[in-house]
Amino acid sequence: MKMFTAQCVPSRLRIIVWCLLLPLAAMVHPESSARARAPRIAAPKKSPNILILIGDDHAGGTLGIDGDPHQATPRLDALARQGVRFDRAYCNSPVCTASRGSFITGRLPHAVGVTRLLTPLPDDAVTLGDWLGDLGYDTAAIGKMHFNGRSKHGFATRIDSNDWSDWLDAHPLANGDHPRRWRPFQDPAAVWLNASGNSYGLPLAAMESTYFVDHADKFINQHKDASKPFALVVSFYEPHSPFKFPHEWKGRFRPDQFAAPMISDQDRIDQPKVFASLKADDYQGIQASYYTSMNFLDHQVGKVLDVLEASGLADDTIVVYFGDNGYMLGQHGRAEKHCFYESAVKVPLIFRWPGHLPADRRVLDLVELVDMMPTVLELAGLPLPPDLHGQSRNGLVRGEPDAKGRDVVVSEYLENEEAMARSSRYKLIVGSGARRRRDGYETTNPTPGPYERLYDLEADPAETVNLRDRPELTPVVTELRAKLLDRLITTRGSRMPVPPALSPSEALRWCLVPQD
């Protein structure tokens, strides 16, 4: 499969030279050592509180209100009916760290400098916590943030798994319960993906997310009569594999309630080798565990919302719920994200603010998670940080008649030197095919060379037919490729700019190389 156009063949030597110069470029063009700060004004008491709830690997289209037949999310469905839900919201990277670094800063992953799983968020990155703290908010981040470092990034209160582990060690369970070990890529895939539907090994009261909810509840109640507003992020580790749920949830969903996926010959070729051993009943068990964990997540979200309501602060609080990225549940033979099929990149996104936002509003426009930060700030009537790549969707959330979303959404996964541009109808996936990926999801053909894939999502929502070589669709490919390249080039900020000597095809290839 040829990449780009015949007259724009990349110069492999020039690309290699520039890639070898990237470490030097990072020293020549360092990120600023001092982060931008919000105007030194205290947030007035009338500023709304902000509560952001995040699911881990929560795929779009799995809410009951979306029409999912399993009806696993009654509390999130209720939240959506009370507010505004986006049907076509997309993460800016289908991997936890890069996505989280992006939406918490309002900037694309490559510009933040976080495109890979283990990369730490730079200390000088301007996060939502930094900005709201400067504006006088009392800030807290409870649960998974994937900062990958010691910095709290502006959140005055920071609680995560290590705090829960210390608590669990200090409160051993009388019956000997303990967390089940999770060994991805060491155990067989059916084991670490919990195809057997095992609980996490703990009762509800001892679960990690219960610990997070208890601390979130305390934080909310401390602000009943506080002199300044709060901004609280509660980020759960569910339903990420191994799809945690307590003893009390075991068996809520059974494998026979789910259909085994259809996996084509082409899917088998493209399938990561780690999934080759999975059989049809394994995928059914994986789905049952995922939905059980998602139902447990829904319960925990509901507990936080109940405390907010009981505190009397619900009407004064902007609530946002979303998933950090999606998740494949057997589609195309995958049980992961790390790719650009719809299930991996589309996420739920809900806003609620009683009396200020319409209820039961459904938005079909395309939006990105990088838009979340400016939207929340503008809804709250607060100034925005400089150099955001996100665009406020305040008009869409409020239901203003002329408000529009994006014409094209983009997402990047530079571990695989791959990116996506999706319009309302078509999706273009571009990859270098030159990098042996180090995320555990290598295929039998790890370096296939440059490729492009085009899918018509109206005619082929399952993304099974690659239309890249259809002559009549050449203009579609050309336009999506150009828009993808424009986003990647114009959002580099203080990071090394794209070398001007490169052709468009070379520039796109250069942008796909991870530069963390």
C-alpha cells in the first residue's frame, strides 16, 4: 500500500538524519523552565465548583443511554439525562498517559512531550490543576492521573494507588482476602484479561476505588461552607484490565450474554501476536468481565454524585464525566486500545450543571478530549491559559443554535508512528510502518512499511473495507491527510519545529516519530 502520493515519495536518508538529530534538538530547543500562570485574581465565591470524573479505558457507545443492550450504567445514564452528552467525542491518543497528559493541559500529546506510556508529564506543563489553583480554587486529584513523577502538577491534594496500598497494609482483612495479581504479557492473555470472570480478590469496602470515593466524599463535604470553590478530579482505574470488581459484583454479567467476535483473515494478519491464543469463549469472558467492572465503576461514580447532592453543592458544581480512551472487546481480534478503530478512540463525554445547561441534550458534533479544559473554564467564566490546542465547546454544551464542533478530529499514537484524521463520514489512518513497537502489541509483520487506510464509517461502521486505493476517493484522502499534517505542524509550540526542507510526505513521517 503506497503512502501519500506518487510524486511525494519520502527521502529515507533525510528522514533518518533528522530522526538521529532529535536528541540534540531536545537540548537545543528545551521546553521553558517556567510555566505560564493564571492572572493573579482570586476566584470569587460565586464561581462554580468543578467535579471531573474519569473512567479508565471506558469505550464510547457502551452506556445504556447509547442503546447498549446490557444496560450496565444506570447512574451514568441518569447523569446524561440530567445534562449534555456527546455521541462523537474522541481521545487524542489511544493510550492512557498520552491521553491524560493531553486533556489535563488542553494541548496535543506531541506538544506536551508525552506520547508514550512511561513518559512523565513535564514539570512546566500548565495543567488544569495549576491554572485553577492560581485562580484561587482548592484543587484535588484522587486516583489515576499517570503523571509518572513526583509532581502534583498543581493539585494541592493528591491521592493515588500507593496511598490505598498503605491503607490496605494497615488494615489487613480478617478472612485473608488480598488483591489478585495482574501480570500482563507474562501470563497468557486469557488470564491477564480475566476471561474467567474472577473478582479482584477483595470485598467492596476494601477496593481501591472505594478508598478513592471515601476521600472524594470527605473533600466535597469540607467545602459545604468553604470560602472558595473547589476543583476535584476523581479518576478511577476501572474498567481497565484486569477489569477489577469486588466479590459482591461477581457474576453480574455472564459470558453467554455476549457474542463472540467475527475475526476476518485480514484481522488475523494485523492482530497483535499476544492475542493469537484467544478463542471465542475467551472473548465472551473478557466482555463479561469488562461490563462487570464498568457496572462497578458506574456504582462508584453514583456514590460520588450522591455525596455531592447531599452536600447541597450540586447546583453550584459543573460535573464532567468521560473515559480517557476507548477499548476493543474482540473487534478485529483485539482486546486493547493502541489503535484507531472506533472502539479504541471514541469515548463517553457528559456535562451537567443544573440550571445552567440543558437537560437530556444529545450532541452529534465531533469533539476531542483536548477541548474539555477550555470548555470547563469558559463555562465557569474563567480565563484560559495561553497556547491551548483545545477549543471551547461552550456553545455546543449550552445548545446555542450556531455552535459547531470540529470538521475533523485527530488522534496520535507515536509508539506505533501512527495517526488518525476523522471527518463526519471518513477516517484516514496513516502509519510509517517503520518502528518496531515496544508496547507489547507487535504483529507478525512488525515493520510493514508506509501505509494508509481509509474507512467509510457510514457504509462500513465496523471498519472492514480499506478504500484507500479507490480513485474516486483520492480527494478525500488528500484532504484528510492535509488536515492531519496541518494539525501536527501547527501545534508544536516550543518543541522543535518541523524542518522546512522536508516535503509534505516527509514532514508527516517526521511528525510521527516519538520525541518524548
